Amino acid sequence: MRNTTRTATVLAATAMGVALVAGCSDDSSSSSMEGHSMGSSTAMESSAPSADAAADFSDADVMFATMMYPHHAQAVEMADMVEGRTTNPDVIALAGEISAAQQPEMDQLASWLSQWGQPAPSSDASSMEGMDHGSGSGMMTAQDMESLMTASGPDFDRQWLTMMIEHHRGAVTMAEKEIADGENPDAVALARTIVETQNEEIARMQQLLG
């Protein structure tokens, strides 16, 4: 009888112990899961942008993207003219750098205009009608481009460098206006890159002209 009672007591105590352990385990697991869930939610909230940067734009940003696109397109066209018209390694290298930098920038400008619900930009220089030498944009006229296409050797180098310096100065002016008036942070950042890069290239071209 005593053994039976003792056995029952031990079994009851064991059952209570298992229940307590299970309860602690459940609470720990629940707390751990809740903590993990809250941590993930907090991490997702903190990593999510507060606002879509692309949605912030002004008329100045639209003008910058719309006008810089054909401006870059003409620079890339001028860079492509180098092939077969000169053997000057400095001019060839510079033309390659200009094309490599400005073509991706054109893609970015077009993407922004699309995000902003604006018409697609045109690479046709006529879309910048009235913006030639006298306007300060640095855009070449059709006659300028024809003259460049018919030149070769040192004459081509001189014309190309002279025209590209003017073209770059126009781009810098346009970019500085975006820096002053633009609201989209990415567009302003690109404008700063254009100012820095093209001013450096202007200095190199001036050295090549002598």
C-alpha cells in the first residue's frame, strides 16, 4: 500500500514537471517567435523608403532631362565620328570615354521622364531648336556636323576638340541650372556628375589643342 501510494505521488510529480517544462517551452518559443516577428517587421519598416524619390520632381527636372537627352545624343554622335577620321590616340580615347559615359546617362534621363509621366525624349537635335552656339547650349548646327564629317587628320582633331569643348560648356551650363533649380535628388546628383566630369574633359581637350 505504501509503495503504491509512493508510486502514485512520484507519477503525479513527474506529470506536473513535464507540464511545467512544456509550458515554459511554449512560452519561450512563443516569445522567441514574437520577438523574431517584431524584429523582422521593424527591419522591413526601417529599410523601406519613406517616399519614392522618383516621384519628387519639378518643371526644372523635366526640362533638364528633356534637353540634356538630345544634347548627350549629339555628343555621342560626334564621338562616333572619330573612327576612321583620326589616328590621334588621345582624341580616340577621349571620344570613347564620352560615349561610354553619356549613353548610360541618356538611358537614365529617358527612364526618369517615363517615371514622371512625361513624353519620351528625342535624340534629334532639332528638338532643341534655337539652342545652338548663340544660345549657350553648345549644340552644333547641321553645318557644323557636316564640316566635321568631311574633315580628317589634324584638321578633324582641331575641329572636333574645338566643337566638343563648346558642347561640354553648354552641358555644364545646363547642369548648373539643374543643380540650382531642380528638386529630384537623383537628377541633381547626375547634374553634379556632369559638371565635374565634363569640366575635367574640357581641361584635357584644351591641353590637346595647345
